[in-house]
Amino acid sequence: MHFKYGVLGKTYGLWSYDAELGAIHSTNAYNSNSETNNYGFRNKEDVFEPKPPNSIRVIAYGGSTTFCFNLETDQAWPIRLQEELRKYAGPKSQVLNAGAIVWSIGQELARAKRDLPRLKPDVVIIYSGLNEEANAGHLAEEGISLKQAVDAGRHGLFATNLDQSRWLKRNSMIVRYFEYLNLFAPPPNPAPVPEYPIVPEIRENFNRTLREFIDLIRKNGAKPLYVIMGGIHEIGQNRLLLRYSREGAAVAREMGVPVIDSMDLVNSYKGNKADLFSPTGAHWSALGAELLAKFIDEQALKAMVKPN
């Protein structure tokens, strides 16, 4: 791994133990297709400190669809968005990729509470919602009922028993190697899942947490931008899982947040929609990530950061 993928000044393994989150991205780390910087963002370039004059700082939060695990670091849409931003906001402007595999909006908020007071970004992008069902399932495995918590007025709950929280997965090359071979994994099932009602407590937890997230962003002097997730709804559970992001848009609009719908990009694409995504139908391909970055920039970011 070192001789094939090693990066000077960085160590192998993207995840480190975290008392609150279970695990968080390590600083200055790498694996076979990714690098993290001095803050643990999926960027090759370190965060500029102090923030350069006349530059724009953006942080993008989300799960694996923001992290873009299927792409190389510089192909992920936050970095492609940075390329667009630098065309008019200067070479020291940055878009920091705070996406993390399997994270729900609760984990994203918890990380943002650490990042925003220190980094004071100009814009924070929320691209989230796909992992809310999985989070509820992981909480149930920990003996936590999301419904009871929401009924009691709580929100922002997240599980800490994710795959990256396992000590052996973080520290054993042998365990990683055999698990990445997927020898015992069931074959993928691309068949669509029948429609069934959205889970009220999952939606409520997402929406309440989103409200707190937006308040946090504004409290730290940044502008929030909400991007409705895109995907091919006919694949797997996407029709259900993407609904939390779409329904959360109503909360964002109610709070006066700019909202753009990446399905507008998907629906306007003249070619095969599958060209825009990996086989999951929710994770952007290299082409999709490039087009999404341009879409976000043209539809919202440019107007948010350029002087009138």
C-alpha cells in the first residue's frame, strides 16, 4: 500500500477513533483512492490558514454521495465545484469535502459543530438524506428507538456502531483486504423496491436536525445552501431513500435557504441517465460529478458569493 499509493507526509487509513462519533476521518491520511488534508476533509490541499483575503471558503456536508467513494479524490463533485469557484473567486478559494460514508445528518451536524466556529466558511452546502433509514436501523441495533426519542422531543440521534467504528477494520490490513474482496457479501440486487410510506419518525428526526443545522450555519456567519439529492429512482431503494432529502427541502425553503434540485440536472440530461451515476444509482459518476458541480455553481453558488 505504501509503495503503490503512499503520499509523502500522510499515513495509511482514513478513519480514527472518535469518542462522540465512533470514528471520524483522520487528518493527513490516504488509502487506495483517497486523501484527507490537515482537517480530515477529503481534499489533497490543506485548509488555508488563516483564510486568505478576498477568498471564498465553502464546506460541503453529506454522506458517501458527497464523499464520492467511487471516484478519485479530485473527481468528487466538491473538488470539481472548487474548480468552478476558482474561475471567478481566486486560486485560494476552497470547497472542502466533509462527506463521510454512511453518515446521517446527525453525524454531519456533530462534525459541523466542530468545523464552523473554527473555519468560519462563507457557504455551507447540505447534500444529505440517503442514510437516514440506515441510521435508524443501526440505532435499533444499539437498543435505541428513534421513535421514542423523537416522541420525547429529541433529534439529531446517530449510531456509532458503523463499520468504520470497528477497531480491526481501522487497524488491520488483513481484515480490510478480505472484506473488500466481498467474498461473503450477497450479490447486488438492482430490482426496484415497492413503494411504501415514509417513516414519520425518521423524517421528523431529519427535519428537526436540519433546522438546527441551518441555525448553526447562520450563527457562524455562513450562508446555507440546500441541494436536493439526485438519483435513478428505479434502482434498489432509491425511490424511498431519496425522499428524505426532497421533503427536507420544504424545511429549508421555510427558513429562507436557497434550494436547488439536482434532479433538474438529471432530467435535462440528453443521454442515458445511467451515465451520470455509479451502479447504485445515487452516487455520481465522474461525468455526473462534473455536471453537478457546474449545476450547483450556476444555479446558486455564484450568486451567493459574487458581489452584486
